[in-house]
Amino acid sequence: MTQERVEYVMRTITDQCIENERYFSDLDSVAGDGDFGYSLARGFENVRDQWDGFDRADAGTFLQKVAVTMSGRIGGTSGPIWGTAVLRAAGVVKGKHDVSGDDVVAMLRAAVEGIKARGGADLGDKTLIDALVPMTDAIERELAAGSSPADVARAAATAARTAADATKELQARRGRAAYTGERSIGSVDPGATAVAVLAEKIAEGW
């Protein structure tokens, strides 16, 4: 994957977080405080507005600039969590212009570990990790099987959507939704659903 592909992925994430502001907020309002979509949109508007000025010395430097720009304007817990995820991923490809499939898996694993460390969440806690981990596992399996990049992207999107939908059965144990206890069961996690939406859009344009 070239650095241009990395930029395509980041641009898709940026555009979708802005376009889905209302949808993500509506999901969050079921068990949370309803500001998830608003917070993401404000942060990624900063990314969109400063896009042309980002340092593109290498893929890692580019992603680092995106992370700092985005997280600086996202309120609540989402800013530190999403910012940490992108920063950890950036560290994996620091100095690289071309990103391999193994790099992508390593970037996602690093992002997950960053989220766990920053937010204290793990699998089953009803957070974006519940979609990120199965998506990463799917990518790793498809790469090992020698699948084409397009097939890998489609498998990632399918895994993320399936996992996000499955969070409906979980009780939230992190974030504002955790305060609702058993009432959080029956609704999907907005962060996990956002991961699915982003994965699907990336696969669609791949």
C-alpha cells in the first residue's frame, strides 16, 4: 500500500466522520450523552481544513499530524482515545512511504493496545475495540490466505459490521454508557458501529 493509499484511508475516515455526525450522535444518545458524533465531526473538520498543509515526509509523519490535529478538538473521552489510536498506528510506519499488509495489521494492533491503555477497555466491554479486533483478525487471516487487497478490504468490512451489530447483546462497561448498567443492553455501541461504517466505506472505494 502506497502512502497515497494511506491518505485515501485517512481522507475517507475524515469525510465519513463529518457526514455521519447526526447518525453517530443518535446512536450515542440511546445509552450515552449523545455527543459522540458531534465530537468526532468537530475533530475531523480540523483535519479536513488543514489537510493540504500536513507534513507528508512519510506515512508515519502524516498520520501523526492527523492525530494531533484531530484529537486537539475532540471533546470528552473520544479525543484522547481516537488520537492515541492514530498516534500508535503512526509509530509503526514512521519513516515508511510504502505500507505492507503486515504493517497494516501491526498498526491496528498498536491502535487497539493504545485504546486499551488510554481507556481501560477490553474485548466485551462494548466499545470500538469490539469491532476493531475482529476486523484486524479478519485482515490478518485474509493476508495469510493470499487474498487480493480488495477482498481483504471487503472481509474487514464484513467482520467489523458483524462484530458491531453483536455489541447489541453486550452491557457497556466503559464510558458514559456504563452508568446505565443493564439498560445499555439492546443497543449497538456507537464507537464499534463507527468502525463498521468506516470499514465499509473504505472497502467500497478500494
